[in-house]
Amino acid sequence: MAKNLSASTTRKMRRRRSLDVVDAKVAVDLATAQSYSENVFLFVPNLIGYTRILLAGLSLHFMSYHPKYCTLAYVISCLLDAVDGQAARALGQTSKFGAVLDMVTDRCTTSCLLCYLSSAYPGFAIVFQSLIALDFSSHYMHMYSSLVTGSRSHKLVTSDVSRILWYYYNDSRTLFFMCAGNELFFVSLYLVKWVDTPIGLGAYSSLLADITYPELLAYLSFPVCLGKNIINLVQLWKASKILVGVDLAERAIAREAKK
């Protein structure tokens, strides 16, 4: 790397607007004094987010002894993930709090299910633990790299940074399909432990004679789950490179300042 930043690199460096940097005490005071008519905590998409948390909690409560109630609560919680963003845009109620609430809910809900799967499939516990670690590290690094580069949202990824992430985040159908398929695979693995009745596909193939509907769903959704976690790896790598690039840029600026 050249000792000094090139002119084009310097021009491309994003600068935070003054509004993006708010003193923490000022922010706390603003949140405390907010009026009912403009209370971010009570924005409709955030209320949907709280509902998702309650449903996720119910699914955890029923997870060890009532698979139907557990699956119903879990699936509804996941489906509401596609609703809160649409509500935020339609009502003009997008917020940083809502975006982070949504991401944290996703990560925690999936991780809790993976914890259960680790006990249900002890031979694959390290696989589920690795998926939890990848999910959290990938999204944390990506969120932090978005913040330090001044992005308004972690979903605002340009194609010159990563075409894969750009397509993933900027096409709502792709985002929904990948996330839904990923969750469907884990839910299917959960249901496999509870359902042992074949669905009667033996007439089509002897290999399908004993297959249950959760097993069939698991086979169908596994490629999507694999693709989603490959995207997580790409996201982790790109975020790491962005953070290293910011470090190098700051070090170059510091050297220039000493001259």
C-alpha cells in the first residue's frame, strides 16, 4: 500500500454529517422527553418487533414439550419480520432503534433454536455452535463496519463493495427467500424429533417410503440454509476488509498530520 492516500481514495472517503454524531447524554435526554405523538418506542414497526419477541419467548416456553404451539409461535414471529419493514416505510417510521431491534431479535431467536438443536442432536452440537458464532460475528462486524463508514443502514451495500451482498440486501424477494429457507431448515430439524409418520411417498420411490414431512422440508430447504451461511461468510470477510481499510486510512491520515 502506498504511504499516502491517493486523491481518488481521499475523495471517496465518506464524512459523517453533523446530525449523525449526537452526544450520548443529549440522546438519552431526547428519548426521555419524547412526546407521545413522536415516541419512537411506540412506532408501529417497533410494536410489531415487541410482538415478535413475545412470540419467540412463547416458542421457547413450548419448545421442549409442545411442538405445535412452539412451531406456530416461532413461524409467526419469523413472518412478522417481513411486515415490520414494510410498515416502517409505509408509515414513515423507519428508525435506527427499529433496525437494531429487528436484527437483535433475528439473531437471538435463531440462536435459541440452534441451542435446542444442539441438545437434540448432540453429535452435531459443534456444527450448530459454529452457526451461532458465524451468525453473530458476521452481523456484528457488518453492522459496525456500516457505522464507521457512515452508512445510514446496514442494508445499504453497494455493488462495488460486494455484488453478492448488494443483491441479497437490495432485492426484498431474495432476502425473504433466503431468510425464510434458512429458518425452515432449522424448524424442520426441530420437528423431525417429534414426527415419525411417513407421508406416503413410497409409491414414487422406495427411497421415500419412510420419509416424514419434516424430513422432506429439511432436504428441500438445506440448499437455501447452506447459501445463507455462505452469504454470512462473505459478509464477515467483507466487513473485516472494510474495518482494516478504515484502520489503514486513519493511520495514513495520522502520519500526514505529523508531517
